[in-house]
Amino acid sequence: MARQTDTGVALQDFPAGQVTPPSTVVRAEALRKYFHSGAQQITPLDGIDFSVERGEMVSIVGPSGAGKSTLLHLLAALDTPTSGAVYFARNLLQDFREAELAEYRNRSIGFVWQRHHLLPDFTASENVAMPLLVGGEPLEEALRRAREGLGEVGLADRAGQRAGELSGGEQQRVAIARALVNRPVLLLADEPTGDLDERNAEAIFQLIEHLHRSHHLTSILATHNLWLARRADRVLVLEHGKLTSGTEVLAGVGSPAAGIGAPAPGGHA
Ligand SMILES: Nc1ncnc2c1ncn2[C@@H]1O[C@H](COP(=O)(O)OP(=O)(O)OP(=O)(O)O)[C@@H](O)[C@H]1O
Ligand SMILES: [Mg+2]
């Protein structure tokens, strides 16, 4: 039986016997993901158990190729696990019907992609409006809300500019506005500062921190940058298929440029 929740998504009743507390927004249980590359099996996630509580900001760090994007994609139901489970609140994603999955992706979560995936020939406001249009919002209202969202990320005056003409930092702001335009519960951001220089990375991180609070979000950020990562409520390290506490890794963080396998600072802005 489906029920309507405050997230706007019609969710399956919670399977009997599960114990996810109501304040838990997302939970992974014995999550595994294998890929096959020729004869080789790659196992980025080899038994992941963790949960994130309402209002928490959690960062996930780990070397390139460790599986951070893979994990975020599973949490976002953009890919399916080889085995194990992902729960959104008390609902097992694998139990969602197609329409519920689409609703979950469109309304319950906001996803900031590692490569922001904007449509370069469309304007900033058209890009931000896209999730609303997909959700059936009339064009005028969608564009009005998109402009409002662009105002929140400091780009009110660039709403009519084509996304391809914006700088890297501005494009990332547009991607963040797009992720939040449907007022999601959960923000999943994959390397939101990855391609930016230090100053722009700091500005984008501050923006996410601000929006996390003002939108009452629960946020999970994947990042190489330990200096930024440690400003989250909790840091987790993904390595060798396992997710562990980042306390030890953080003990050695000394400068803003510190990172795990981070590219040298000085990317484009
Ligand atoms: N669709 C796929 N098919 C085969 N292998 C894949 C696929 N997606 C990811 N992988 C592999 O899984 C591993 C984890 O990739 P993933 O992109 O999740 O790492 P990451 O931690 O996000 O890395 P980065 O920090 O560079 O973004 C890599 O070895 C990658 O090559
Ligand atoms: Mg990645």
C-alpha cells in the first residue's frame, strides 16, 4: 500500500521488521556494487553500512576511483546495487515502483553532478527550471521559481545568460540552484568544488553550508578536499570498498590545499 509523505512522494509502507528510526533520512545496509570491466571485476562498494540523520551534513572523502560517485548514484536511485539495501526514511528504494522512483529523483533529492550536466545552449533559468518542467509545472511559474533560485545562489542578474557562457563557478551555482528548485529533503553533491580554484571552492562550499541551513536540508557531499570536508558534521572515508570514520584522516589535515589525491589547486573559475 502506498502512502503520501511530507516529501511529496508516494512511498511504500515500511517493510515489517525494519528498525530505521523516523529521524533517519537515508540508510545503506550491506550495500555492494560490482562492475565488470572485461574479465576484471571492480568492487567499489563492498559492504557499506551507514545512515544519515535529518539535518546532518556528512562528507565522504576517498581517493579517486574509490566509489564516491557510485555510492551517491545508488543513494539517488540513479543506479541499482548488486546487493544490499538503500532506505529513504523508512522506505526501501528497491520497493519503489517506476513512478515513485521518478518522483523520488525529481522531488525528494537534489543532485549536484560531478560534471554539472547543464544544457549549455539553454539559459541559466531554463536549466534551473528543468526539474519543475519535468514535474509538470507550467513554464511561466517554473521560470519564476528558477529566477528565485538563481537569486539565492547570487546569480539573479545572469538568469538569461546561456549556461555555456558562464564561468565554472557560476555554472556550479546554477547546478546547485537546479538541485534545490524542487525543495528536496536530501542534497547529494558529488565533488561540488572539484573543478574550482581555492577561492571559488570556498565560496561554493559556503553557499552549500548556507543553503543546507536555510533549506533545512540533509546533505551528503563527496569531496577530495579534506579542509572543506571537515567542516561537515561528520566525515566518512571510502576506501577499499568500505566506509569508515574520518577522524584519523582528519587529524593530519593542516592546510586548505590538503586533499586525498586532490588535483593541484588552480582550476578554472
Ligand atoms: N559503469 C561503470 N562500469 C564499469 N566500471 C565503473 C562504472 N562506474 C564506475 N566504475 C568503476 O568503479 C570505480 C569507482 O568509480 P567512482 O566514479 O565511483 O569513483 P570516485 O570515488 O567517484 O572517483 P573520483 O574521485 O575520481 O570521482 C572506478 O574504478 C570506476 O572505474
Ligand atoms: Mg566521482
